[in-house]
Amino acid sequence: MVSDLVVIGAGPSGLLTALEAVSGGGEVIVLEEHEEVGVPDHCAGLVSLRGLKALDIPGNYVKNYVKGANIYSPSGVKLRVFKDEYQAAVIDRVLFDKALAKLAEKKGVRILTGFKADELRICEDHVEVLCSNKVFKARYAAVADGALARFCVKLGLNRSKVLPAIQLEVEASLNEEVVELYFGSKWAPGFFAWCIPLSTGRARIGLACENVNPKALLHKLFEKHPVVSKMKVGKKLRQVAGFIVVGGPIERHVVRDRIVVVGDAGGFAKPTTGGGVILGGVVSKLAGSVVSRCLSGEVNLGFFEKMWKKRFQKQFFLMKALANSIRSLGDYELDKVFSLLKKAGIEEDLALFGEMDLQGETITKIAMNAKYLMATLNVAKGAFRALLPAKL
């Protein structure tokens, strides 16, 4: 039997692609290598409330609501961005993924767990996915196999840049309405560390980094960071490790008008934070809708490239440019940028127009504002440095 779409991976991006395709009348199968959807969980779980409402996934998976953030420079300069209304939710990714799977199955998607895709073949009028001794045939395939994107290599596509990450869930007494971010090469070179509060006297504290063992850095963060080390942290409950995508979208997502790559595998995560549930989910829904139109003969699969670029390419470009610029600055330079931004009033402005998902709009407003000229010029130094060959 040949189905309309086979999806490799039952994470949010794979399931949202499947949901959109089945809503258009397609026959859809999702293959998940693990025995249980949502397990293992590698996610920090912080998502925008606006984005979560837009995805509209019913279920009881929200652990906490957040109103703002404290962002610390390497030397401890603090930017406090806070609003009176809740801006973000901290979700339980296992429960979220299960709620999404339940909705998908209700709409008609077949989800098969314990089926690891080993090979993906493109035939003349269909694709074939090989799982051990079983073959699944479909007119189209969506690859949503996560950050390591092993099928991108098999298909001759590039992979987005990833960083290793580690996170501990701990008992902690802290402000449950505020997320904290910690920058500095001593704590998280090439990225940042975070503290995300849960409403049950718990928090998720973690980091991602480049060219360093993240586990050793996390231990150092708890022991020596001037803010984290003073937290009232109790029992360490659970540790998770994984990879986050920071390189932005890959060069090509469609292979021979039969296969589309979505989610982390396609680089559809914010280069600034590595978050991909919301923005990656929206792009995945777009991919599913294009598959539906392909089934009716309205368009070909390559139309997906035009659609996502039209809506989101500028956003990803600006986020990646900012992320690369910041990561190219030394600690002293980054401290200077923080101080200039604070003095110019960035805290108040971000409270007014800050955006969690489409950050390109916020980046543009700040860069075009004359009062942030000195900070922008210092960040531009990082941008110039990021463009230079490594050996120069």
C-alpha cells in the first residue's frame, strides 16, 4: 500500500507536518524510532505564549508562566526585561508531544512507535522508507529526525550547526516569573547558560557551549557563577543532554520533489536561542500544507522553499547575523555592549516591543534607533569579525 506522506520523526515538527497534511485529506504515517512519543526529552521548554496559542494544541502540559527575563553580561551587568502580563510558558515536552500525537491520531494520522528509519529511497513516483525488515511506501516523505539530521547526510544535504547542551532539573527557591540568562566565555563559550523556573519550587538550569565539555561547565556554573552559586538549590533531580541548532536553515530542504526536510533537521530553530518548537512548528505546518497542495496537483514540493523564504528568510538572516556577532565578541566587548544598551534604555524598549519568535523585527527596531548607535557599532565589530576567515 502506498500512503500519501510518510514522516520520519514524531517530534513537534514531524507531527505538525503530518497534522497539516492529513487535514487536507492525505493519508499520513509517522514513524518514531523510540517506543514512546516524547521520550527522551531534551528540551528546556520555554515557548512564547503567543506562539503556543497559535499552534492551538489542547492538553495539560504547561508547568509555569513567565513575565520577563534577567540577562547577565560576563561581568554581571544586568538587563531586566519585564512585563505586567505573562509572555511565555514553560512546557513539559513529554506531555506536549503526547498531546500533539493524540490530536494527530484523532485527525487520522497513523503513528508507529519503535520504527527506526534506516534508509530512504526515491523511486520514480514514490519514496520508500526501510525500517529493519519493513518497507513503507508513500508519494512524499518529510524528514524530521532532529538536530543531528542523519538523513541530511544520506540525502547529500548540508546540516545546520549544532552545539552540545546539558540541563539539570533541580529543587530551587527563586522568582517563578523570571527567566535568567548568563553570558560569558567562562560559563558558556559560544552561547549562554539559563535558569528557567518551574512553578513547583523547581528550575531547569543548563547551558550550551562550543569546543568545551558542557558537563564540566555546568558544574562550574553551580559552584562559581556569582548569581547561580548564590541560589538556594536543593536536590538535583534529573539531567538531560542533547544538541541545539544554532546555524539557521540549511541551503536546500527539498530533494527531487519527493522529500522535504523540516524542524531541527532543516535548521528551523532560532539561531539566537536554539528554540525551535514554535517557529519550527509554524514552518512545519507550512510544509504540510504544501504537501496537501501537491496531492491535488496544484503545486510541486519545491514550492515549499518559496513559501518559507517569503515569510521567514529575513527573520532567520537577522537572527543569525545577531547571534554570530555576539558570539564573536570577547567578554570585555560584550560587557561594553550591555552597558551601552542599558544606559540607552533597552530594558524599557524591549518591554514595549520585544518579540520572542520573530526576533528580526526587534533587531531591526533597535539597529535603526539612533540612541543605540554606539551599541550597534560595537555589535557590528563582531559581525565583521564573524565574516573573516578563521586563519586571519
